[in-house]
Amino acid sequence: MKAQIATVDLGFTKFDGLMLPDGSYAIAVPQMAALVQISITHASRDFKALAGVDFQFTKAKTDLNPKAVNIVDVTTFRLILRKLDKQGNAIATALIDAFIEESVDRRLDTAFGKKVSEVERNEILALRMKRLLARHAWTDVLRDRHIQCFGTKPTPSQYKAWTVQANKVLFNKAHFNCDRDTMRTEEQRVIEMFENMAIRRADQNPSVDPSQLLKLALDTF
């Protein structure tokens, strides 16, 4: 089976979407793996396990790739995203939230006759994912430093305490209802700048423990 191929722009990244001969849409397994930041090496095996024991991949060729690759239809793509979300894949969680929000926004925009360009929608999604990826990198630093210093991963309560400490210093409040999407744009920029700077401080101070590292980052921000 041969599929047509087109670039799908999500604002923060792009992937190759496929249109099959019957007009339905699909995404190749390597493209989906890259999207949710999963190793391509075992992606087919991992996605098949998530899709269920009875699931069988369809294969398709394109003009760019004459060798047939495993693909998933949109329904299976959604199913795998939800399974990854339940497993704690932060990218999948953010994508699900973004897709639902954009879908509702589009319906409301249509109802009220509001015109929103694809560029504007991509900017919103790009900002969401940029925040997420910065946070993901920073929490990974705290996790790895805690393992380095104490031999164990931080507990959820420790992550919460660090988040509250940072928010109080940066914004004079403890939290944002556990959801960055309630932040104003300027607050989003501040937290992103802080996290990127904090990662650099971690590189400069390879032996201090996570709590000391957070204090150092806040003191020098």
C-alpha cells in the first residue's frame, strides 16, 4: 500500500503525516516514537503492547521511503497516547491536553465567528510544549542529583516542596493549581528562564545536593 505524505506542523515540532488510498490518515511508527520521545529501536514492539494483543500493524510505502514501514491509524494513535499518558509520559499528557483544548477552542471560535490563524494556534501549542520540556529537563536534574547524593529518587512530596519553594520566591505564591496553563504569559517566561538558568547552575555545581542546588539557583536568578 502506498500513502501520500505531508508535513504536519505542531508549532514546537513537525512530523510526516500519511493519507492512505481510502482517504484516511495515519502516522508511521518512527514518526510517532520521535513525537513522544520514545526509542525508535523498540517502538513497534512497545506500541503493539499498548494497542493490545489483537492489534496488527498496517504497512505503507511513500515516495520518500519505498520500503514499507509500520503505521498506525488515528484511532490507534489516540489509544497509544492515552496509554502513554497513564504510564506517566509527560509529552503524551501535554499533547492530549493540547489537542482537546484546541478542539474545543476551534468549535467555540466557529460558533462565535472568531478567526484564529494556524500560526497563532501553533504558537500556543509551541509555548505549552516549550514550558513542559524545560520543566522536564529541570526535574530530571533534581532527580539525578538526588540519586547521586542519596542513592534514591526524590519522593513526590519532595518534588512538591521544591516547586512550592520556587513559586514562592519567583511569584510570591505557592502554586498555580498544579497547572502551568493557568499562568500568565509573563509568568510562563519567568519560570522558563529560571529553569534554563537552574540547569546551567547544576552543570557549574556538580556536587551540591538538590535542595542546595535549588537555593543556589533561586539566590542567583
